[in-house]
Amino acid sequence: MTYRTIVGLEIHVELSTKTKAFCGCENKYGGEPNTRVCPVCLGMPGALPVLNKEVVEYAAMAGKAFNCTIHEKSIFERKNYFYPDLVKGYQLTQNQHALCNDGYVEIDTEGGKKKIGIHQIQIEEDTGKALHSDDRDSLMDYNRCGVPLIEIVTEPDMASSDEAKAFLEAVRSSLRYLEISDCKMEEGSMRCDVNINVENLETGQRSAIAEIKNLNSFRAVGRAIDFETKRQIDLMEAGGEEKKTTRRWDDVKTETVIMRVKYTENDYRFVPEGDLPPLYVGQDWLDKIIDRMPELPKAKMDRFIQDYKLPEYDAQVLTSSKELAQYYEDLAKDFDDYNMLSNWIMGEVLRRVDLEEGFDLPFPGQDLLDLLRMVKEGKINNNAGKKVLRAMFEEGGKPQDLVEKMGLLQMQDSSAMESFVDQVLAENPESVDQIKAGKDRVLGFLVGQVMKKSKGKANPQVVNQLLAEKIKAL
């Protein structure tokens, strides 16, 4: 039988505002437990919330970035449920009347471009954090209570783990460009719930939806979707049935584990928030927010393809990070071989840089340009350039000094190169015969032999030309 996977995501993103969503407490990761709290975020009797204007600005920017309708009026509600990390007994959120809805994000799939619908983007506050000790006790840190969130709820438009990860990557990249969140999943500033079921394409029968909670890495999201797809297909083929469930991902056992069964469509009780009036967003104010928005990854990628004549893949990689894109553009102003610059950054530079930690190199961009000019002008060959760049990362130093220190300057004396070529031709008559018989690939072997004799200092292009000329004359 043939099945299709149906995936929707709920992404919780902490916003990088200076203060919390509804009080003046500092919004900062970490610190001593329970030191960044006040009567408002602890839900003390009589404490009243005041909405942080910057939270609304950031949420509106996200809505615009993801092609949403941004509503003039939205309403806050209390989401009631019991859990120790929810000190107030309810969470301030938006449900039926969210700030943004009906958007989409375009991703690349094996079948081409695909739009993933966004049901809505709502403003809400984060909960506290449970700290579990070895003796099975749980301690509560409420510093995170009241930290501003946006929840991005997608339509069930994704059909695989690859599509889900591509969507998450696109969302994270845009939010980082906007500088409204650092989206560090390892710190919990971006978390993801997966809603998944499968459909039998022959009968139309669908399995019950499973919600997998609080996945904190792209890898976990992908593995959880793949596991749950197989589990649900196996269950359907065995004739089994189950109700909707909430599950968690066990990264050690690499399986989803049931937490509870859902007996109703909605696990929570929502009531209007009486302490906050409806939120009204004026068009003039919204226009000013939108005018401040930077160029986003998709627009920048399209411009890189147009302005620098880069392949789509190269442009996509270079614009995946705002800092990386700016680095490329800064260097491209002084170096017009855009493809060479792209290839070196994508290959030799990025293999030594973790973009998750930020794009920070131990040498100025001008040093990389000096190195590339030496390669382009034939002063050193490509392999020598790679050795110098590695030394720039590991030891430091200017490329010109490192080239001299490492003895990597290419041989400029054509007579010396010609001598090496003559030696190699004399030592490899069979290879010469093969080339004359039409096996041109053997020429690469002879070039390698000349390079070995010159200890890598000969210019490969010149060697290639000399070999071809001499073999033709034989």
C-alpha cells in the first residue's frame, strides 16, 4: 500500500526584547534561578500585565516576513492548564484572534518550490523551566516566565522530514536576519512541536494525529518524523487503531514515547484575558515597522544570483547567514571574480567556521582577498593557497609572509619548468604513447609527476601547456 505523511509544525520562538512580554523584568538567558521575576510574571494577586510594545513590533515583522495578514485588532486570552512550570495556572496567549494569519514560506523540495502555509502567528508568554535532579526531585526556575514568544502555527502542508527541516531552516534564517531572535535551539529560544499522521492513498484512511512535544534540534525533528511515520504505518497495516496522543522524543532510544491520550479536540480551556484590552495596530505605525525591516534571505538570494551571476545553490548558502552574506558583499566590492570568491568562502572558509556560533574569522577580509589575488595571478597554485589559508586560521599571519615562510611561491622560470617536463616525458614513454593515441586523461598524470619534481612550485597551467606542446611535437 502507498501512504503519505502529513506534517504540521508549531514553532515557539523567544523574542530578543530587553524586557519580558508583560512586565519590566530583564529578558536574558540563564542567570541565578528565580532572580528575574516580579509579581506580574509570578502571577501574584493584584498584579496587572502591561504589554511590551517591542513585542508587538517584532511579531508584526515576523508576520510580514512570512507573508501574513497583520490584523488591526487582535485579542489576548488565558490558556488554562495545570503544570508546575506554569506558576499562574494560565498562560497569556492569543488563540481565536491572533495578530497574524494566512501566510506562507516557500521552500525548496525534490519536486521544486513548495509553499508551506502558515495558519497564524500569535503573541504569548513563555513558562518556567523544570530542573530535574538525580534523586528524582524537580526544582522550578521561573526566570523564563513571561519571556515573550511568538508561536508560528503551520498548515499540515509538509510531507516529509526533509520538508519540515527545510521549513525550519527558512524560518530561522529569516528571524535571524530580522534580529528579533537568536533562534538557539540548544538554549530553548526556538522549540518545535510536530503534529503528524499518515494517510493510506488507496483507501483514504488516516491515522490519528500524534503531537510530539518540545523538539530542540533539527536532527530530532527529522528523526521523530521518520520514526513516527513508520510507527503509524505499521499500526495501520496491522489493523490497529489509537486515539490522538501527545508524545515526546527519546533521543537515546530513538523513538517517540507516549505522554498522554487526547480525549477531546482541545486539551486546554481558553477564556478572554480581562486585564488586557484588545490590541489595535494602526496602519501608519505598521508601515514604519515594515520600512525598518532589512532585506530578507529570499530577496538577497535572488539579488546575489542577478548581481553576482552565482548559481542558485551558491547564493542560497551565502545568504543563509546575515553575517556571511555581508562578508561576501564587502569582499565582492574589491574582487570581481565573484565565482572564485564564492568557491573559496563556501569551501575553504566555511569548513572551518561554525555558523551556529556566528561568522567570526581570525583575520580581516582583506587578507583573504590578498591570498586570492596571489592564486589568481599565478604566484601560488590552488593547493598552496589552501595550505596558506589553513595556516591563517591556525597560526595567524599575513598571506604574503606565510607564502614566503612556507616556500610556496610558484616557479616563474619557464626554462626550469621545461627541464622538469623533459625529464617526466623521458621517464614515461608509455603515457606519451597513450596521449598520442587519444587518451587525454593521462595528461593529468604527467602534470602530477612534474608537480612532484618541482615540489609543488610549478604552475600547473604552464606545465599543462608545455606538456601538450612537447607531446604534439614528438
